Amino acid sequence: MRILIPALLAAAALPAIAQTPPAPPPPVTVPADVAKLRDAALQDDYAWDITEGLTTEVGQRQAGTEAEARARAWAVARLTAMGFANVRIQPFTMPVWIRGAESAEILAPFPQKMVVAALGNSASTGPAGITGEVVGFDSLDALRAAPDSAVRGKIVFIDHKMAPTQDGSGYGQFGAPRRQGPTIASQKGAVGIVVRSIGTDHHRNPHTGTQSFANGATPIPAGALSVPDAEQMVRILKRGQPIRMHLTLVSRTLADQQSGNVIAEVPGRDPSLAPVLVGGHLDSWDLATGAIDDASGVAIAAAAAKRIMDAGQPLRTIRIVWFGAEEPGLFGGAAYQKSLGTQPHWAMLESDFGADRIWRVTSKLGTERRTEARTIAAALAPLGIVAGSYEEAEGSDIGPMLAAGQPGVGLSQDGTRYFDYHHTPDDTLDKVDKEQLRQNVAAWTATVAVLAGPISPRPAPKAGRRR
Amino acid sequence: MRILIPALLAAAALPAIAQTPPAPPPPVTVPADVAKLRDAALQDDYAWDITEGLTTEVGQRQAGTEAEARARAWAVARLTAMGFANVRIQPFTMPVWIRGAESAEILAPFPQKMVVAALGNSASTGPAGITGEVVGFDSLDALRAAPDSAVRGKIVFIDHKMAPTQDGSGYGQFGAPRRQGPTIASQKGAVGIVVRSIGTDHHRNPHTGTQSFANGATPIPAGALSVPDAEQMVRILKRGQPIRMHLTLVSRTLADQQSGNVIAEVPGRDPSLAPVLVGGHLDSWDLATGAIDDASGVAIAAAAAKRIMDAGQPLRTIRIVWFGAEEPGLFGGAAYQKSLGTQPHWAMLESDFGADRIWRVTSKLGTERRTEARTIAAALAPLGIVAGSYEEAEGSDIGPMLAAGQPGVGLSQDGTRYFDYHHTPDDTLDKVDKEQLRQNVAAWTATVAVLAGPISPRPAPKAGRRR
């Protein structure tokens, strides 16, 4: 009633003209085969099996290393065994940063060891390490505002407190100390930097990640403390006594190492039509088996394509791309963009935010394809997925191509616990929730079936003998 | 109704004699000052402050090392500053096992690194490590049953699956692979052993802990894999291919190192009466700051004594003992037992199972002190604590003295999440829940107030000038 009264008052105050509401959009129909494929995907474990296999039989697969090469070989064998066509590697080369020994130790006033991991492209301290006084800042802005004299010759520590969000939107804001802190600290004359891990957990597992020294800044040793260690540092800083730290972050850099994308296809009935690209990235950080980042991503994309392929032949080709070298800077996406990525695509989709459930679908297919976009949303609604914007898609490797005008669909995964494990030693298979993964694959399957369809059913197998 | 029918049938079948129920025990009264101290303790953070201080200003404090010596110095200063009397160190010496570099790597069939921690008293592999074929067993009994020929020259792996329990009772059963596995593996000719961590978490943080080679078994390198790594090993074993592992567990052993108990007292009004001992252990494992094992334990015991001391003087002396060197084998408890522990004590209590809430009270005070035991139970009931057996108490360092006949009270802490962190790098301050810790201290305060009381109130301070 309290809502009704202002509405009545407002109506009374309006001029007495006829109000014509916009016409509702025409209803869309979800094709029966799309609904059937979606529901069938809720029952299978194609994606789990790929995730389990890749993380067990390859393990970590850092970009540009022999481990990533083993992952490519594994991927070619697996995608071939699954029945996909045109399985191939698209090679490229890249520089590689390699982690060595690392440790952090408070020498005074309270001697104790801390857990640290170097950030990508950190300078090496050499095996002897460096020793310096710690100067602490509670944010990147506080470091920015500090006079050089407060930083020069010291080891910078930046605190912050990343909070979990469903859509992962905190990664931009809270990732800034990792991405920009080392450059700013270097420019102010620091001899090294440790940041609070960009993470939402409370475990002694630091979060690595890439950064690069910009604007001509001299590389300095740069690491991340685990969240409990960063909180310990804050408590020690509060005591107000000078802190001396010994920091060892050994690393080396290699030029022109081999990486590559692995590509496979479900050929469409009309090869002249633009393909639907579905992908994830094959490489992981070196600290763990990368189950959520991004073994489950490549698995989700392939599982959706597999189920459609088994049901029949889609009108359009579905192209699976397992990108190489995403973590150090989207090298695989760039290699694809330079070659096939300039050709028209019907849509691009990438799974790179864990294995939890899809909660929202967005798309950027253009106004003339609104009915297609609305059909996707209608197909996903029974999975508890809400319809978002028709003006945006998302993806890491495909991001630059989406920005360059390629159409795309964004299937937003629940990222509430993603930054508990992201880029840590803890990104292992036990973090994947089979039930949520099934919902995720079901959403992908329905989406790709709409985009690549209609699907011509395969002829029913002949009746076999009954046992 | 289904319950009633058999009861009626059973009654009908009984001989027709008069049933006299046992007389209910006489009511007990909780002294008003005990209730008041209990409720006041729910509002303060004495225990948090001690836990925060010890874990921040000392950090890890492995028994027999310079870190434990710093912890003793810290303890003497803190207990003195809190106003306790007779603060002193009871020294003793002990052998010390020291951890060095450690790593584990699968060389074949799927090359990858695993996270491992040496168990106490592990033999050293030397810096070059050892390489061997892995033979896996799904339980300690399976290892026991294996022929020597299946084990000789290999690295044994023992799996199991520890489940969390409120009372921690799984530690006996699931701790067996750690405690007995190395000895059995050695006796069968293994060159090394790694066990699944004795833990209920899923993080890449292995659980260390002590073990000793019994029955003349030759020491071999012995470590614990983190739970995710142990699960990975099980998946690799299931592939059925030979597994080669490179294992490095460097360590050394030092004889006759210095340790000690730290003792402080609240003197009672009648020094001739047996004291009430409240304690925990000051040392921790070396991997973390030991916030739950056992900084919070020493803090809880001292916080209870502090609140009583501030309210007045108890009849009996309260003796705080922060035991040294519990982890490697109850050395501090043994040193106390040999000296003061043979004298009569009114009761002994030890907190060594984390910082979570008390859920049960048991006691072993003798039948003639049943009213006292029931008064304690009545004082704790408002905190949601149930009354358990009158025939048992518990404690690690005090265990042998309780077994030798000393009376005691057991305040059982909720251990559901204790083995998520126990003996891992993750035993840090952020795992302590302030609210649960307050309930815990309130229970201790009420219990100790009953045991050491009555408490003579201090004279009220003179009225000061009003501001």
C-alpha cells in the first residue's frame, strides 16, 4: 500500500495524455533440441574428465616451458580421441620468465619467516638476496603520494583488503598494487617490493600474477606475501619499530621460447559461414595444476562442442581454441588475432573464471541479431541464469578481438570464491565442484547450440541385437 | 507411538515389584562471584591480546631453538607485566631435530612438483635427495600386510581420509600412518616414505608432526604430502604406470639444546593448600606462528588467572605453567612432573586444542568432590556447555600426571576445524575466532574460580576526584 499511494499521487499530477507503453518484444521459442542438449549436459562429466586428465597427467603448464609443450601434446591427443576434426597446433614464440628460489625473512624487530612468491617479470635478487628496511603503505595511492625520500633504498610493502564479489569486479581495483606497484616503487627508488596477495583467502599460499615495468622503470625484485603474512606485516608495522627484511626472489628470463594454440573443430554443414569460436587457455601459472585457471575453462568449451557434435552436425563450424600463454600477457590470443582472428566470426566465447555456476548471460551480437540473443537468454533461464546487457561480452584472450568488433557472448561465472585460489599453489582439482561444473557446461551447450545451429540430427543407429 | 509400544510390552513382562528411582542429587549453587567473573570474561580480550602478542612478536617457536628461548623471554616479561607473582623459568635440555630444504617431484610418468614437509625425526636425504619408485597403500594396515618384497628399495606412500570430528577423536586412528608408518616402512626395507597429511583441509599446506623410529628401525626420510598432493598421487597411481619420485628432505639433529617451562602464580590465601595448575604449551611447530597450537592455549589459561587475580585473592594458589617442548614429545610436562609434579595438586587443566568454544566439561576429582565437580558443570551450563564424565580429564603435558593420579578437569574445545590447520603453515592468528575465544576464556575463568575459590574481594578503590 505504501508503494501504491505515491503512484496514484504521481498519476494524478501527470497531464491527461494517453500513455503508450513500448510494445513488448515478440516471444522467442527455444528449439526443442537445444533444450534437450542443455538438459542432457546436466547429467554428464565430459568437462570433469578433461579437467581431471589435464591436471593429473600434465600438472602445471607454464607458458613457453616444456610443461606447456606436454600440455599441447596432451591436448592434441585428447581432442583427436574425442572425435574433433582439424586438430592442430598454431605455434608462436614468446619471452619466458622463470621462477627460482624465493624466501622472505624479517630480521628485526621480530625475526620470522614469511611466505612469498615472485610476481611475473620480477627482477632477480640473485641467490644471496637483498636486505632492506620495510616501508609500508595501506594502498597504492598512499605509495603514489609518498615523497621519493620515504621510499629510496627501501623495500616497499603495500597492503589493501580485497573483498570477494560474484562478478570478480574487484580484480581491477585490488589488482592495481600488483600491476602498478612495482613500477611506482621502482621509480621512487625502492630496492624491492612485496604486496599483499591479490586474494580473498586466508591461507599461507601467495598469489602470483604478471606485471611489467612501465615507463622505463628499472625492474626491481617484486613479490606477493600470502594474506596471513601481509596481515602479520601490518601488525608488526603497527609496533612502530624499524623493520629489516631479507628478500630472496631468484628468477631468469629466456627469449623466443615455443608456445602455441591448440585448435580443433566440429565442421559445420556450410563451411562458407563464419564459425563460432569457443575457448579457454591451456597454460597455467607454475605454482599449481591450474584446475580453475584454466583447465576447467578449456574443458567446458570442449564439452559443449562434444555434446553438440555427438547429437548431429551444426549449420556453422564450431572452432575450439585452447589458447597458449594467456597468463604472461595474452600471447595466444594475439597470435590467433593476427591470423584467423581477422576473419569474420559468428560469435566468440571464452571460459576463464573458474568452474562455478553461470549466473548471467550477456551478449554483443548487434541489434539485428536480438532475437538470437533473446533465444539464448530464454534457453538459459531454466538454469537460473539472468539476462544481462545486449551490448557486452567478455573474455581474456578474445578481449582484444571483441574490442575490435567481433561479436561475442559472455557467460558470467560465479566468482565469489575464485580469488581464494587464483594464481596460488591451491588451484588444484579438489576446488572444482562437479555439480556447478555441470550447470556451467549445460549453459555453454545451449548457448553454442543456438549460435551454431540448427543441428541436423544424425541418423539413428540401426537397432542392434538385444542382449 | 512405535517407541511406546515396545516399552509397554516390556513393562508388562517385568515382575510386579516396586521400582524406586535413584534419589536426585542435591541441588548445587553457583557462587555469585563465579557467575560474575564468567560473564565479565565474555566481554574482554585478555586471551586475544596474549595470542596476538606472542604470534606477532615471536612468531614460530620450535622447541629447543633460539626462537623458543625468545618466547620464554617474552613470556617472562608479559606474565610479569600482567602482575603475576613468582614468574620464573624451569630449564631443561633436550635433543632437537631441525628441518632443512625439502621438495618432492614426480619424474615419471607425469612430471610435476608436489608439496611436502618432513615429519619430526625424519632421516635426512642430504641435499641431493633420493630417487625411487613409489608404492602406494590405502591404509597403514595395507602396508603392514604387504610382503617386504613389495616395499624393499621403494618410496612408500600411504593414503587415508581423515574426517573432522568435534572431539578430535580421529587423531588417534588417522594419525597412525604418521606415527607408525615410517617405522613399518623402514622395517620392510623402504628407502623413504610420504604419507597423506593428517589433516581435514584441502590446501597445499602439509601437516608436519612428530614420529619416532621404534623397535630398532633404521631412520629413513619421512614426509607428509599436502592433502591435494596426496589425492593427486592417488589419481596418478590409478593410471597403473610405474611412478618415479625424487624426494629431498634435509634435516639435522642437535643434542642437549636448551628448553624450559615458564611458571607464574597467583598466590593463594593459604599457601599450604595444593595449587590449581592451569597451562598450555609455549612451543610451536616451525612452519607457522602456532596461533591455535598453542598460543591461544597459554593465553586462555593466563587470561582466566588474570581475571580472578584482578577480582581478589583466591583461597588456593593458581599456578600458570607454559610448558616448553610439547610438540617433539612432552619434554616440558616430563620436567615438571619430575620436580613439582609429584606434589599434591588440587587440579590440573591444560588448553591444547585450539581457540574454539568449549562444548563439554569432564572432571576427575574423586567421588568425595562430586559437589565441586557439579558446581563447575552448573557454572558452565549457561555457556552452552554440557556435563560429561566425572571419571576423566584431558591434557597433553599434564596427561602423564593425570594418569599418575593427579586430579584434573577437562574443558573440551570444539575441534571440528582444528585439523584444517594443525601443524601446518596455516596455523596463524587469522584462524582464531575472537567470539569463540571469549566463550572459552569464560568457561576457564568460572572453572578455575570454583577450584581455587572462594575469592576474597579486593577492597574497593577509594573514590577519586570526579573529572
